[in-house]
Amino acid sequence: MEVPPFAVPADTLAVLARLWAAGHGGYLVGGGVRDALLGLPVFDWDIATDARPERVLQIFPGSSYENRFGTVLAQGTEITTFRRDHRYADHRRPDAVTFSTDVFEDLARRDLTINAIAWGRRGPDAAARMVDPADGQGDLRARLVRAVGDPARRFDEDALRLLRAVRIAARLDFRIEPVTMAAISTHAGDVEWVSEERIGTEIRRMLAAEFPSRALRLLSETGLLAVVLPELAALPLATLARTTDLLDALAGTEPGREPLALAGLLSELPPATALEVAERLRVGRREAEHVRALVEAAIVPYTTGWTDADLRRYLGPVPPDLLDELLDLRAARARTAGDAGPQAVALEAELRERVAGQLAAKAPLTLADLAVDGRDLRETLGVPEGPIVGRLLARLMADVIEEPGLNSRATLLTRASLALERMVDDAPAQGRARRSPIG
């Protein structure tokens, strides 16, 4: 079997071979080919074929028809029938799709030249070869992002392509070809047709790049930032520059720590605004709350004058599983603090050491760390259901923040009992005060 001029997994080549053996054309296409030619890791391979979806289902029993655009998922690989698109009334999806038997026609409808390169055979008797009608390989060598054909038409068809072009250019550190760049700016407003979920996905993928600042700068230069993140676009240029530096300082965030990168992006916004933006990007309520918590806690200035109790009060509102992210965000802010950087970095190193000491000592930081809970108060002290339980727990929490040694069940129940007696004794006096005449 002929092999492509780049590495491809054996199981992916086996899918191609099966299409060829069944009498059909089949090609590796899209981003997988682009990245393979650049020597980058490829995580998803796509195949295009002249076989209709129903025929692909026959060739690969057990596969599934994914959508009306001709994509079948077979053996973990997406196989899509060649097609030509028609009018895009909503700037996202073609109003109709006509299947084709011509790979050149299929490549001509794609977004960028570097995504319109294919390798394969047009049939079982043809030789395998590269197919590159838009000279995407030339643009790869020139490190250029260029739209296929008329850029205005490509972006008018699908507004998501505007964000994809920026993301790919930023990830690869490619320059966007001037006519394509102008078309992105002209059509920036069309991104409003893209769902918030898809915008959020693109933004998060930009943040996962080696240098996220490239994407943020391109979003700003093209006018896309004002559409997808108007809150950032409204920031002074110097403030936005700090954000770009911070994003690069946080680059390489591991999977599972996405709130950290998003908090870096939104760190110059008020915490409530950061929450609104995160929710708009459809990251999920819990993750959005984590972003808000990180932004809020990161802007609190640390000084060497903090007592241990001050430190515990600071850490209390931060979800325990976010402490590492918070310290990393603070450290990155310190490293990008300009002239104040060296002193700020030293302070953050001291803070990290002190936090580690509190954690090692298992200092109580939240209500969950208290040696008693609401059930203890109700069942042992007879405290009735209601707000009084919360007030007692808050008072006990304040006590152990000041003096962690108080955090034992017997001690806290005794203190709760005394506090409850004071609350009862104070109640009649407060009632009399409310009934006293004025004047």
C-alpha cells in the first residue's frame, strides 16, 4: 500500500484502504494533513470520499451517520462525502448540501488554503498523490494564513471561520495574508451569528496555545475582540497589554485547570463582570464561579504585615481545589508587574510558603473544617432550625480563624452554648429597645 509523505496511524490508513478496496476514492484532508506537513502532533484525522453516506455505512458496519452534511463516524474516524455548498443564510450552515464526486470541488469550498490540502486516491486504480489546488503547501512554507478563493465570500458563508483563522494563525505563529486580514475586519460583526458555545470553545482553544497573546492581539487588530469580548476591548491599551503578557506567563496550563487561563484573560475586569463573561462563554456554572473567585482573590494585595489569622481569612472564601491556581495566577501577575515585578515576585513567594504552612498544619479555613456542624448544634444543644444555626457557625468559624487550637468538638459546643445564651439574653433587650418611644 502506498503511504503518504508524513506519518499517519496504521488504523487511519486501514480506513482509507478499505474505501479504495470498495471501489471509491478516499483522501486524508483538513487540519490533520496541515499539521502533519508541519511536523506537529495530529490528534484527529479526517477523510473525504466520493462514497455517499449510505454507502460508507455499508462499507463500515456499525458506523454512525453523524449529521446531514454527509459525515459518518467509522472506526473512530470521521468520513465525509465530497460536497458542494450553497447559500448560507445564517452565516453558519449551508441552506442545502449537494454531494459531489470531485475532490477538487470539495477542497474549493474549504476555509483556508492550508486546510485545503489532501492526500489519497481518486479510485482503486489511481496512484495516491497530494492534491493541493489552492497551493496550501506554498502558504505553509511562507507561514501564511490565506482564505480559499474570495475571502469575503468564505467568511460570509460561515462566520466561525473568522475566529478559526485567528486561532490557527496564532497557534502556528503565521501571518494572515493582507486581503484575508481585511476581510476578517470587514466581516467581524458577523460573529454575532455564531453561538456563544462555539465562541467559548474557540476562545478556550486560543488560551490553550503556547503563546495566547498572539490570538488576543489578532482579535484586537481585526475588531473581533469588540464583538466577542467587548469588556476587554473597552480596556485601556496599557491594561490590555498587561493581559496579553499575563496570558503568556500562564501559557501551558494543564488539562483540568482551564479556569486559570480564563481568569488570566479576565483578570483586569471586576469579578462580577468576569463571572458574566465566563457564563456567556458557556464554560459551565461551576467553572464560571471558579473564574470569579480567582479574579476576586488575585487582586487582593498581600503584605508582610498579614497575621496568620489574616491569611486564613483570605484563604477561607477560595475553594480548596483552586488554591494552586490562585497562587499561580498571583505569581504570574507579579512576574508581569513591570518595575514592581522583583518585589512583587518576592512577596508572592513568601505568600506561597505561608499558605503551604497553613495547609500542612491543617488550619481550619472553611465551615467544612469545623469540628462541629449544624446537626451537632441542633441535636446536642437543641438549637432550632433557622438562621440562628448559620449565625452560630459563623461565630465559631471566626473564633477558630483567630485561634485554630479552639477547633475541637467539645470546645466549640461549649462556646456555641455560651453564644446561644447571650443571643437569648440579648433578644428581650433588643425587643424592648425596638418598642421604646422615640423622642
